[in-house]
Amino acid sequence: MTEPAGPVRRLAARDANPNLIQEADAARKFEVYKDRAGKSRVRVKLNSEVILSTVGCASKAGAKNAIESIKKNGPDAPTDDTTG
């Protein structure tokens, strides 16, 4: 069996090497921020690049609920390719 490359390999190896835990965790994060309209939003960053941004939430608590929902429901979400 071949070993996955890049971030997948590092995440799969987290349990084997404690130093990789810090590396993987530092590479990804959720950010709660206020947009120009004053709404709370969440962006997900991987290696400092925004890979996902939510719609505006009325409150910071709403944005934090969005984070929990992404964590809970995101890993098993199906992919819907509508490009044809």
C-alpha cells in the first residue's frame, strides 16, 4: 500500500508522531470576523489560504454555531458536482 502524499499523509500520521499534531493544527483554522455590513462570518483557512467562507450571521454566537455545524456535518458531506 502506498502512503498518501502531502497534508493527507501528515494527518493520517498524527497519532504516530506528536510533532505532526502541531504542524497539522497550525496549518488549518476557523476565523470569526465582522464583514463590512457588521455581520459575523466564519472563514476556514488552510495554510493561510481561505478555502471556505460562510454567509453573514446576525451574531458572533451564530458564527460559532456555524463552526460547530461544519465540524459535525462537514467531514461526511457528499460532493455534488453540478458542472455537467
